[in-house]
Amino acid sequence: METKYIFVTGGVVSSLGKGIISSSLACLLKARGLRVTIQKFDPYINIDPGTLNPYEHGECYVTVDGHEADLDLGHYERFTDIHTTRDNNVTTGRVYQSVINKEREGVYLGKTVQIIPHITDEIKRNIKALGKTGRFDYVITEIGGTVGDIESLPFLESVRQLRWELGKNAVCIHLTYVPYLRAAKELKTKPTQHSVKQLQELGIQPDILVLRTEKEIPADIRGKIARFCNVDIDAVVQSVDLPSIYEVPLLMHRQHLDELVLRKSDVPVEGEPDLAAWTHFLDRMKAADKTVTIGLVGKYVELQDAYKSINESLFQAATYSDHRLNLKYIHSEKLTDDNVAEKLGEMDGVIIAPGFGSRGIEGKFTALKYCRENDIPTFGICLGMQCMVIEFARNVLGLEDANSTEMNPNTPHNVIDLMEDQKSVTRKGGTMRLGAYTCELRLGSKIAQAYGKTEVSERHRHRFEFNDKYRGEFEAAGMACVGENPDTRLVEVVEMPKKRWYIGTQYHPEYQSTVLNPNPIFISFVKAAIAYHAEKKLEAAAENQKL
Ligand code: GLN
């Protein structure tokens, strides 16, 4: 079949969940046996979000091919199990960079280079690039930002042109907001009407409207919106707030969003999507009646999007252990020797978060010393793993002032040091060790047991590494280097075999954990936390009996 293109735009306000709607639709189409991919076009000028502070744009997600991407690509992968690549995330900056490069190469043959047609042609070329490979039946394109933003205009103009060129092979979905005014006890449709008008002024008539709302929208109000917006009543779909984003695909299916898309793109609707595994996950999620409490020690705790993939991986792992996740954010800058027991004492497991720079780093060491000495299941990710190494060097090996050269270039014990091939790197964007690399795990190690195999591939994003010079000292004192890269011998995993569960990974397993394929290391960590919780309970009961 010819490749079909679905465009998802947003109106009224940002943060309505275009990424979740796009992911849910992809999930449904995939469950119908169709080959689907999703891509995000972001209107900002940065070449990619790799250099953005998490406060600006949440987590930076990393694809297998080492692209630093918008966090929505994480949703795409978690909902669909597809692997995205750098082709799935394009920014205004990338588009302009490519056009300007072509201009310098003389590609435009003396023409004046303009937004239309040169920028829009470049956007259209990028939108169609994945479709052209012949690997997909449906390419879903999410346009970042909100209709009315100046910077979104070239993207929307490209969608208008493509819509015209592609005819039945294009479908436009517009996501808007229907606020509920508590004082008036009324749902208000005017913002949606205005947003659709604005889209129509740009020459785009949406085929389907998805209305984000806190409250159920009655049929007469949906009818009113349909009339005002030139959309069929059955193509006005509502997206009511739900306790979990993973329920959205079923909510969309109940309102026939997948069928609508098939019909509007001239594809026969046959049978039903196979959602058995998805429903099974939701059933377990809803049935879970026990709780596992995990503490996440990091410096971006005010902004939960900064650790999006870790949160979701933990949630998936807890669900597959039939537990609810109680995730507590612990500000690393506020942790001290005096309050660490109070802040971490109740945790069943602790994660030490990834990060850059020295802010909050001492709090991470404090947390790790406490976790190691009290044998709490502990998982260090990237910077978290590097902190495990530093804390162990300082407090077990007695290497005072041991550090990473990222934090102190003059440390006498550079147990974490800049990778050799990073030493000449000065440019910031896209220059870290990025993307998926193979890692060999030591047979019999806890990590190998967690994965059930000794070779894995996980994604990276870092410049610093475990300093191999110290390997012997660490091994002898009880911290084993149990994972390494087969080509470079870089240490990728450390663990303390004598502890309940004390593991650090230089890589980020959270980038590869999906609803249908949760990452085994998160499963193993959460299981250890649950077991530790049970042990604590038994101990407390025994203590009580003695009294
Ligand atoms: N700052 C560390 C490095 O560059 C860790 C990076 C991370 O946690 N993603 O190696």
C-alpha cells in the first residue's frame, strides 16, 4: 500500500499531550498489523535538544543511532516498541542548517533562497524521508508548538502543501482543549472554535479533532464543535484526563480513532487491533494493591519531566511485579549526613540519577554512603554510576578527594576521567559518546542474572568513564567491573556482589524500556526493592514480638 501520512497539530495551549495521542494512534495501528513510525518536528532553532537544559525542555532522549532527541520520542518507543532514529526528530535549526549548506554549495543556482519554497521544500523532504524508504504504511508526524506560534508557520504551510499533494494519503488531526469553567459549571468550546479557525486560515482543514478535557463532553457539545469546525460528529473524539497515559490507546480505540484514520486514508477497516498484551499490562496495573517505594536522588526534582524515561521504566517494572510505584524525589542539594537517614530510611530502593556538572554531587555521595552501608538496593545510572565509583574510592579505598575530572580537573585520584577520544572535543552539540553499544556482562554477575544473558546493547550519553588504572583496586575491595565494551574494554557496569543489589551502569537502560518489553534491569531492581521491603517488615514484626 502507498504510505499514508498523518499530521498531528495542537491548538489553544501547549502540553495537551500531542505526543501521547500520536503514540496511542501508532500503538493502535501497529496492533492492527500495520507498519508505523512517528516523527516529531520541533519549531525551535537549536539543531537538536542535546544542548538544552532539562529545565527548558525536560529530558533529552537518546535514540539507538545516537541522536539526542525530544522526550516525545521516548513516548513513541514506549507505546509502540519501534526504534526511532535521527530521522524521527527534526528541528527548525536542522532545516535551516541544511538549506544554508546547500546555498553555500551553489545548489540553488543563483536563486533568492526563501522560506517558501526552499525552507518548506526542505521540511517536506524531511517529512517524507521515512515514508520514502518503503518501510512504513503510516508515518505519523507531530508538529511541535501550538497553532498561532510564529515559529510554527513554515511547518504548517508545509503540511498544507503536502495535504494538497497527497490527497487521500494524508489525514490531519488537530488536538485542542475544552476547558471546564467551574464557576459557570460549563464546558467551553470557543477556544477550540478559534483554534480550528486559525488552522483553516492557514489552509488546513482538520479531518479529526481530539478534544482534551477534564470532564466528559456531552454529545450535544461535540455536535456543536463538529458544526462550527466542518468536521463529522463521529470525528470529534474526546481525550478525558485519565489516571495513566497507558490507558489512552484504549480510550481512543473505544471512540474508533484508529478506524477513523483508516477510513479517512482510504484503507479498508478489517477486524480489530490485537490489544491483548496491552490490556494485560493495564489489568495488572489496576489490580496492583501493594506499593514499592523508590527514592530518586537528583538535582532536577522540581521538574519531573527531567527524569521521564526513568519514571516510566520504574512504573513498568513495578506493574510487572504487581506493585504500585511510590516514587519519591529527593533533592541531592538538600541531602546531608544529618538528614540522610530521615530522607532515605523509608526507601525500598534508591536510584542515583544521571546528570552533568557538580551541583548536588556531594548529596549523591552522601546518599550512596548511606545506601551502601545500610545495604539498600541501589541503582546508579550514568553520573549515578560514576558517583558510586567515587564514593567507594573515597570511603572504602581511602582515596581521599577521589573525584571525576568533570567535577575537579586536579583531583589526585581521577577514578572517573575524560574518555581518550573526548580530550580533543571542544564543540558541545552531539559530541558525547552517544547511542547504542554492545556490553559484555560477566557470567554469574547480578547484572547478567538480571538480563538472563551476557551480551546486551544499551544506549549511552556521556563523556567521562571509569579509569581503568584503578580496576584492580576496586575489584579487590568488593566493587566488581562486571560489564565492559567488547571493542574498547571501557567499563560499563559496576556492582558490589556482596550487597543485596548495588549496581551502576554507565549506560542508560531507561531509554530502552517499553510497555510490552520492560527493561530487565529495572525489573530486577524493583524486585530487589520489593524483597527488601518484605525483609524489613519481617524484621519489624520479629522486633515487635520481642517487646
Ligand atoms: N556527566 C557525566 C559524563 O559526561 C555523566 C553523564 C550522564 O549522566 N548522562 O560522563
